[in-house]
Amino acid sequence: MKRIILKISLLAILCSTYQRSAAQSFKATAIPDRIILTWSGDPATTQSVTWRTDSTVKTSFAQILAENSSPKLEKPASKEYTANGTVLKGKEYEAANYHSVTFDQLQPDQVYTYRVGDGQNWSEWFQFKTGPAKVQPFSFIYLGDAQNDIRSKWSRVIRKAFATHGDARFIVHAGDLINRSNNDNEWGEWHFGGGFINGMIPSIPSSGNHEYFRDEQKALTLDPHWQAQYTLPQNGPEGLKESVYYTDYSNVRIISLNSQMIVLDSNSMKIQAKWLEEVLKNNPQKWTMITYHHPIYSTAKGRDNKEFRELFKPLFDKYHVDLLLQGHDHTYSRGQNLPFGTSGKVGGPMYVVSVAGPKMYKVDVNPKWMDVFAEDTQLFQIISVDGEDLKYTAYKASGEVFDEFKLKKKSKNQAAEFTDLRKKK
């Protein structure tokens, strides 16, 4: 009897140990983690980096130098920056310090190497490449919602995207990066999934509804992780900075809107529309792309954003916006100048909805306005721009090409010509 009890006790201990080891801890330490590149200035001459440590690290640094393939990377060869600090704490998780630096006076089209730390505890050396001073061909990655099962099921999608095009210049995230706002473990999963990719390729994130929560005063609040972990442009309207912004890269202007505040706050909707028109009116770039979370044409019943569409679509049309990169509906759809079905002609903007994570919905509206749609499929997109030519390719998580088209744009003051590459095969 004692032998049986002993065996049961040992089994219980082993099971308990397995459960503890199987659960991943995302607690901060003195070692830098959650290292992520974003832009807050000109991509050709600046680069921002943000990282996390525990609250014992009060002062942090970043070192940088032009990559010359020599292992002699430490000072005095490298230039050192002292980081700005932000304390982030919540009721459900321990306080941590976030540190940020914006490298400046960089040379365009140059590979740099950098590391971050407190002088004793350093990260590995990462590489990044500055944007070009003149128009050059480049590609970037576009990802829809990550949201659920981020570590277990979304991570393979961003990694496959990187494996498919590791020289991508940036990654657009179209909202709902996590599921439960202000949940540090979910942000830990998101950073884990991106891993070293985040430290090499800048992110352009757009906030979704799941990045918001109601605070104790019932006010709609953007997850405090957002501004702590992303160093983003301050060129948006007051009260919406770093969730509404734009960045110019080569001959592209990419704009992020805060659609959660658009669909829930009529005043914010008007403020963003007014700001957007000025940004579009004074846009010197040939190509214009806008990313936001809530589609203005939905694939699901009961999710129509009529007021959003009626106010913003005329701006998209008037200023010849080329691509609308959306999320939220957990399906894939693609159509041009919706709902008028002008595919194959010179038409208006191309609207895309995509999903990178495992949460899926049904396409349960009349799909006539969609040229392509899919359910139950995790995808990533590679968008390549070369002068007046743009190529868009949507890949399944397996790496199989699912959708592909080209746009040709001779002038920023006209709509792009569309070619469906699926018909060419």
C-alpha cells in the first residue's frame, strides 16, 4: 500500500513539474527582451528601437555602428545612446521598464549593427538597413490579425513570411495583435512569435479593437503597452498620436488610422478624416497605402461600418489611394473600388482583408463584390514596389501562392491599372 501511495505521489510531482516547465514565463529580467524596431522619423536617416527589462534596470544604452563585417563591434568603434525610459505596471503583472532610443544622423541605404543593454547585460548584435535616399525597389510584409494562440499558431506565419522574403523592409500589422488588451502574457507571446525578426525589420502596427479596454472610469483606453513598446511618429492629430500616423518610405506613403476610435467615436471619426485629407492632399509620394483594422466593406453580417465608409471612401477615391490593408473579419477578401466590380479596368483603390492568426469566421455576405475570398486559411502577404509597378502576393501559411495581382501607376494623380495575375497562369 505504501509503495502504491509513493508511486502516486511521485507521479503527481512529475506531472506538476511538467506543467510548470510547459508553461512559459514572460517575466522581465535584467537581460533586454522584446526588442523591436519601429520608425518615429525619416527611415532613410533614423531608426527607433524599443526594449524591455525588469524594474531594477534604471538606465539603459544602445550602441550602433555601420556594419563592416568585423567582429570588433564594441566601443570606441560604436556610437552610444542613452535610452529614454517608461515604467509599465498593471494589477495583473509585475512592473517593467521599457527603454527606447532613436538612432539619428544615419546614412541612407546602409546596413547598421546595434545592441541594447545596461552596460553589463547586453543583447546580441542585430542588423538593420536604413531606407533609400532615392527611389529604389523594395518589398514589405502585410499581416492581418494575430490575436489568438499567438505563440502556438501565429508564430509560424510571421516566420514563414520572413523565410519567404527575409529582405522585407518593414512589416505592417493591421490590428488585433493580441486578444485581451493590457495582458502582458499575450504581448509576451506576440514578441516571442516575432523574435529576432522584430529586432531586424521595423514594424508598422495599427491598433484594433482588442488593443482597447474600458478603464475604471469606463473610458475607452488604448492598451498602455502600445506606447511603451512602440516608438512611433508623432505626426498624428492630438489625442491620437502614435495610433494615427504616417511614414514615407522610398516612393510610398503608408498611413495608419485608428479605426476603433472611428467606429466608436463620431468626434474622433471627424478628426481623423480631416487629418487624413491634409496628409493625402500634401502627399509627394507616387504610391499611397492606408492600414486600419475595421474593413469599410465587411465579409460578415452585422459588421458593416457604414458611417466609416461614407466619410472615408470619398477621400480614398479622390486622392487615388492604391491599397487599403485591413483586418478584423478573420477571412480573406480582395476587390477593387468596391462594390462596383471594376476589376480588370483602371479603377479605384484595392481593398484587402486578411488574417494571419488562427481565429476564423465565415464569409456570410453576398460575395459578388469580392474578386477573391477565402475562409479557414492563415495567410501572409508580400507587397513589392518598383517605380510605377506594384506586385501583391498573398501566401498561405504553407508558402503556397493564393492570390496575386499587379498595379501600374504612372502618376500619383491617377488611379493604378490592375492586372489579375491568377488569370495569367
